Amino acid sequence: MAFWAGGSPSIVDYFPSEDFYRCGYCKNESGSRSNGMWAHSMTVQDYQDLIDRGWRRSGKYVYKPVMNQTCCPQYTIRCRPLQFQPSKSHKKVLKKMLKFLAKGEVPKGSCEDEPMDSTMDDAVAGDFALINKLDIQCDLKTLSDDVKESLESEGKNSKKEEPHELLQSQDFVGEKLGSGEPSHSVKVHTIPKPGKGADLSKPPCRKAKEIRKERKRLKLMQQNPAEELESFQAQGHPPSLFPPKAKSNQPKSLEDLIFESLPENASHKLEFTRFLCSSPLEAETPPNGPDCGYGSFHQQYWLDGKIIAVGVIDILPNCVSSVYLYYDPDYSFLSLGVYSALREIAFTRQLHEKTSQLSYYYMGFYIHSCPKMKYKGQYRPSDLLCPETYVWVPIEQCLPSLENSKYCRFNQDPEAVDEDRSTEPDRLQVFHKRAIMPYGVYKKQQKDPSEEAAVLQYASLVGQKCSERMLLFRN
């Protein structure tokens, strides 16, 4: 069990889906279906591997939609921040924030930019109803102590999870990533005022052909100034006063747009803080990694000393995963969902400079049939996860298929299979009666055939790697 040497293993309870629930996206009363796990504890590597197989967490509940059965298939989407370029609408949001901070300008009219999600997906509400019905008598502290005792009996030490305060706030509107409806500009047609004629203080207009000739002469003068000047003067041409063609302006980077300096007399001050928060993810310090380490973090946005938004992100070995954001509705005109997403993309790029393998930004689920979730595809370039082979496919290649069918296999190779599929279920690790054992040993003690079906389903959903690392809790 060398893979637990650095700390405690993940401990999960698995709950197979037994029924359909109300869908929070299309409102179908019996259309949503997903399998779930309760994570008593979880390592960042296990969660990284799980979200790369279509899982998603909401608090300590980790769930995976049954993609070919649920009414609104939810595809994991990730953005590639290293190649990301903000769109016009993204730049508009950043400029709007800058104008508000610098001059106190509040945009008029519609201020919503993207559809709003709830703090916790309605789509998993049915699953939480299921969890509430279950009598989970496993206490995290008890489990941790039991695991520690079990590991110590084998000569291993277990790292205790330190408690952290969980920020609580009221009167905030929540969302996953983005807020509001697309804004629409209103064009007002007015009658132009009568002209006053040419401005005599400005030089007369010149033909483009004449300007091109003069630029060519300038270029020749720069190459051989003395000879060309004599030639021009001999032909009766005065030395050119036309300035050389300016180089095209390079577009501002995302960081330049976000962190543009404000005047000393700015109307408002925006401050940003980040700290570790309570979650099933155990905090870890990566070798030569981010200063803040791996784990789950609260990000607070302070405006003039007042919290206006709080986001939660998971920093994992390969990515930053956006969990949720909630904000003060009085500041919805700032499009805080879009603004926070752009900040998180910039933060991912910053972490990549310290840890090269951390190079993706996960945005949760993309649902093509739901406008509230479809907008996530606007953060380009981005990829969708194939629900059958778990490979990443550029979203542009997936959209034509999604126009024809809600559920799609994105991998175009018909022979391709899930490389991490469960091939040796007997090696799955089980935590039973304060002892850790392979499933091959555990099943010899059980006589309930229905339990074996649930365990095998769990193994197929988490994959071979996670099934050998995580501990499946069994009463």
C-alpha cells in the first residue's frame, strides 16, 4: 500500500441510482438520473482522475450523470487557458469593471451577460433527497481513526485532516460560472447636424497612391539616406515629413485587461483574498508547485471593504476546477460570473508557470440543450469529454453531433475503448470492519448478490486506478 504513504486515502460510500428525479435544467419531473458517492475524505489526485471520467462534486457529494439515460446529458468541459484569448464580450465585461472602479460608472439598461445557475445545481437536488433518506452512520473522524489504526498495523502512518472554517454568507445570488442574459445594445438613429465645411487648420486630404509613394521613398531613405536625399532634391522634391507607418498594436493580454492600473483618485477599490476552506479534498503541498498548494479554496472579492462575491475553486494536479460562485445581487451589473471566470483563467495561467502540468481550467458541465449551461462553450479553446472513452475532443468537433442528438460519443474511432476501464475488480480496495482488504477477499465473506452488482458498477464508473486507491466503505 505504498500509494498511501503520503497521507490518508480517499474514503467513499457509493449509492447506485435506483430511480429518476426531477431535472433542474428542463424541469422534467422524472428525467434526471445519476449515480453518486459521499466522500468522507478524498485526495486531490483521486478527484482529478474522477472529473476526468465525468464526475463532479457539490460539497462532499460526488455524482456522475447516467449519460445515455438522463434527459439532459452533462458533458465535462475544460478550457485551455494557455491559448485562451478573451472575446469581445469578455473584454466588454473587463472594461465595464475598470470604468466602475476608476470613475464609478454604472452601465445603463440591461446589465446581464450570461445565464445564471444556482449555487448548487438543481440537477442534483433529487440525489440529495436520496442521500437524506439514507442513514449514513459513518463519521469522518471515526473513519479516519479506523483507517489510521488499520494503516499503522501495517507499518504506515495516516495524515489527519485539519479542520477549516467554512465561510457562511447570506443574501447572495449564486451561480456556477457566469450570470445573466446576453446584453443587447440599442441603436438610436438621429438626424445628422449640417456640416461646417473643411477644417482649414488641418492639412488637405491626400490620395492613397501618393501616400504609398512617399512611404516607399522613406524606406529607401532609411536604407541609404545620403544618396536618396540627393536624388529627391535633384528632382525638386523636399525632404519628406510623413511619419513612418506605425506598427500594428498588439492586442492586450488577459492579464493586462484584468490588472490595468487605476488612477490614484479611483472611485472604488477592489481587493481579492484566497484561503483554504473545508471540503472533502485533503490539502496537499505539491513539489515545486503553487504557493497555495492543492486543495479547495475560497476566493473573496472585496469592494471598498465589503464582500461582494465568493467563489470556490479546487486546485488539482492538472487543473483549476471552478466549483461555484455566489455574489451580492446589488452588483449584478458588473457581470461578476464572467469577471470571476476570467480571473480564474488568468490564475490558472499563473499556476502553470510554477507547475507545468497544471494547464487546464474546468468549468463543470456543458449542456448543449440548456441555454443556462451552453454559454460555457464561449470560453475558447475548450474541449468536451467523450462519455464512453473518456478522451478530450475539441468542442468545435462535437457541436454538429450535439445538434442532432443530446447524447453523443465524441471519439470518432469506433474501435477505441476506455483505457482505464475496470479489468481486475478483485483488486478494488474495501474498508470493512476497520480493516482494509481487496474486494476479492471481501466478497468471500458476503452472500448478497445485489451487493456484488453495486460494487462492480462502482468499479466501472471510477476506473481501475481509482478503485485500487480509494477505499469503498462497506458496513
